[in-house]
Amino acid sequence: MQTPPPQSAAAMLPEEASDAQPAVPPGTGMRRMAIGLAQGLALYFLYRSLSARTWPATDALLFKPLLLLVAFVPLAAVSGMVHLPRRKLLLWVAGLAVLLTALALYDAWRTDLSQLLEGAALAGWRGEDKTNLAPSPLLGALLAMGLFIAQSMVLAGHADGRRIARYQSYFSLAWKLALQIAFALLFTLLLWLVLEIGAALFALVRLEFPRQLLQESWFAIPVTTLAFCSALHLTDVRPGIISGVRRLLLTVLSWLLPLALLIVAGFLASLAATGLQPLWQTRRASSVLLGATALLVVLINMVYQDGAAPVASNRFMAACLRLSCLLPAPLVALAIYALGLRVAQYGWSVSRIGAALTMLVAAIYATGYAWAALRRRQAPPLLAPFNIAASLAILAVFVAVLSPLADPARIAVNSQMARLLQGRTPTAEFDFRFLRFESARFGLQALHQLSRGAAGEQARLALQQPERWSSRSSPPPRPDVSANVRVYPAGSVLPPDFIATQWESGQYMLPSCLRNHGAPCEAYLIGQQGQQQILMFSEQDEPSLFAAADGRWEMLGRFELDADCRNRLKKAVQAGPLQWLAPRQRDIDLNGTRLVMRAPWSKPASCPAP
């Protein structure tokens, strides 16, 4: 039988073109392994310099760019081999190196606190590294995700011969790259498992050399990078395996979409009965709503796949796909509304800025998917353009966040400073620790500015703190307890000595109204055997019991209850005196020292139905 001539990607059918793979030239494996070995040796050199604090680890402006270049550029080169011609590969790697260097230099500058802390009079300083040589976690995470997206788009663009490739090419190459990375990680982990088992076997006969060898960084680092790059090559040589695994994975996981559709639709329907107030009281509505949106987007695309899958032939899945495309819009709208309430109340923070940028990308998905679902003539809904637009938006957001364009720390500091200077946030409630420890150099610059004004004492004290929770740090601002707490019986007030109590320990165990401003609680004045006690309820915490002893108030403990039992307890204390029982085990007096037995871990108590 005569073999048909090879076809170009443009002339193939969509499914064939998406799985097309250029032939792997001889010697490609050796070149990839050489790059992996060189990467490992370079990482070992940087690790040694960091451990000994020798050049280049003596200069953050040099060390951070080198670390990012060594970590990411070789992987892009290994992945791009075969798929890109040499000239395009060199241009892509060079452009990536320039971008990584620029972002690393900015990260090194924004986290360099040495000059800003010189005049802080840090007596008793215990070695805080004022020049952080490690890239920020946000930089590393966003670069890894951004490089994955960018690499997939570059390879797909070259495969189709245009800047914006067909969606089928994006889909195929992105999934192939993701599975390659997953298999390479699995291969590397299994390799180390084999090495560790081998070392353990030799240790049984008292040969410790293999175990000592595995513990040497000059061996462990190059072996890891060599194994990872070798695994990337092996999965590239056999693309049919990757394609088969992708089809199986998507076919199986796509059946989770009907379940997710049922759950999310049920949640949205329940809001009509419960209202939005319970949602806002959780204080984490935005993150949960965005997580649900992300899950829906992933499952929708597992069903949609490359847009050429025969979804329409399965009427049930086609209906689930169309209905699911309508759900991200209300979820994102609720998340935006919840974030707006928090920003209006407390201003911008680093986490809220990150959430806002995430919502920007989620809004692209939500509006696009809703528009596509409402077009009944299109079967299945046309989602490809919106997936491509969202991917480009993600890359733009990543670059903005990691550069001066939209640095979350800078924006958050400006917002909080504006609220403080305008009087919207009282000085007693202002979080000076945020400026000192969580906002890079922008927070320290703001503290220097505040140290010359009305809040100078608090700002100078914050500058002198060597650690986030240093014993020399100023105590957190005390909330207005009398304003936070509603006291029962009606007309009663909290004892003045309770309001004035300085809670020295167990701060995290206290009800939120004793720790935070604007956190409501309900307090019930009760008595037991002539002792004055307060039973306090709040939405976020378990019921807590306080008692006055020897002229001072202390927290006796909390009642671990489920929601129904908590409501019953509140009704019982409102109805009249509670029925108290003696403890099952009394404390022990050991020569004047009170020994308290702690109960083992148990589930929250539940009240049986009346």
C-alpha cells in the first residue's frame, strides 16, 4: 500500500491538525539532556553562593534575575525545541529573558528595605534580612502560570503560521504541555523514590555512601533537572500517548459538569429564600464565588474541548453545557458586589486588589459564555474567542501586577494612607504592621512619612519592630467593646472593668467583637453561685463564657456546638436561668498549682430534636 503524502496543518481536519507533531530530529534528546544538566549545575552554583553569602548572592539586583533566568529559560528552550525553528526559538528565549530580567529587577528593588530601615534604631535586631534574595512567592507563582500560557500560545501560533492561532491548536498544545509537565513531575518523583529505596537497601548492609550521595546538593540538584528535562523529551517523542490520555481524561471528567450545574443552580436558587445577608456574614464570599466560577469554567471547557467535539450529538451534555455557560455571570456579579462592600468599608488591600484583577478575568469568561449560550443558533456555544481573549487578559494582568503598572502593595498603601489622612480610618484602628511587613518598600516609605505627623509615635514604633509579632511591637488597636456588644437583658450594660480588661493571652480565642472593630456580639449577663458571668455569642465564633474572679475578668472557655444547638442555647438563656452541671472531672491542686485536664479532641455538640 502506498503511503499518502504528508499534509500541512492547515489542510488537515481539525482533530488531525490539533494532534500533529513535527518529527523529532536525531540528537534532540541529547541536547535537551545537556540543557537540563547545565540548568542543574547553574542552580547548584546559585544555591552554594546563597548558602555561603558569596557572589552573586551578595547583590539582590544580580542574584534574583540570574535565579529566574536559570529556572525558567531552559524549560522554555527544551519545550520549544522541535516545535520552533532555531531562529524563532532564539528570539522567543531572548525576549523571555529580557522580560524575566525586568520583572526580577523590579522585584529586587521593591523588596530592598536596607536603606529604608537604616535610621529605624533597631536595638536588639536579631538578623532580619533586610535585603531579601529570594523572589517573592507571587512573582514565582505568576511567572510559572504565565510562562505556561505564553509557551502554549507561541507554539500554537507557529504551528498555524499566524500570530493568533486557531483555537484547536491552542487547546491541543496547552493540554499536551500540561500533561507533559505532569508526567515529567511524576517521573522525577518516582526516580527519587527509586534512589531513596536503593540507598535504604545499601544502608541495610551498612553501606552509607549512596544515602550520603543523595544528600549532597551538587548531586541532587543536577539529577533532578536532568530527569525533568529527559521526561519532557520522552513525552514529546510519543505524542500519541499524551493525546490518548487527554481524550480519556476529558471524557471522564466532563461528566462532572451536570453535578456542578445542579449544585451551583441550587445555590443561586436558595439565595431567593435566604437573601444575601448570610453570604456577606461569612467574610469569604468573594473567594468562594470565584472558586466556583473557576470550577465551572474548567468543567465547561472539558465538555467543549476544542470546539470540534461532537457535543451536539449528546443532547443531555449539550443542554448542560448551554445552561452552565449562564451560571458564571451571576456568580461573578455577586463576587464583585461583595468585594465592593469590603472596599467601601475598609479600603483596598493587597488581597482585595488580587481579587479585583481575578474578577476582571472572570468577567471576560462570564460575559462571553453567557452571550454564547444565549445564541441558540450556535450549537455548541461558540466559546473559543472568549477563551483566547481571557488568556491574553491573564497575561496582561500578570505583567501589570508584577510591574509598576499595578503593583498591589503600592495601590493598597496609597488607599490606606488616603483613608487615614482623610479621617475615614481613625489612628487607633490603623494597621501599622501592614505598612511595616506586608507592603514592601511602599509601606516603609509611608511609615517614614507618618513618623513626621500626628501618628508619628505609632509609625516610629512600627519601624522599630524586628518581627511581625515581636514582643516589642505595639499592641493591636483595641476595639470599642461597648459599641460592638449588644447587652441583654435589655437596658443592661457591660461592667466597666470588663470593658477595660487587657486580654494578655489567648487573643485568637476571644470572640471577634473583643478583637476587631465593627464586629457585633450579643452578651448575656448571667450569674452562677453568686459569681458574675457573661455568655457571649457572635456569628463567627463559638459561644464564650467569661467570669470575674479576684477583681479581674478571664475567659473560662468556649462551647463547641453546631448551629442548631447554638441557637437553642441562645433561646434558653433568653428564657431564664440556665441549668448548670458540675464538671465530670475536677482540677487538681498540686502544692498550690492548679492542674487543668484538657478534654480530648471531640466534634461539636449537637442537640437532639425536642
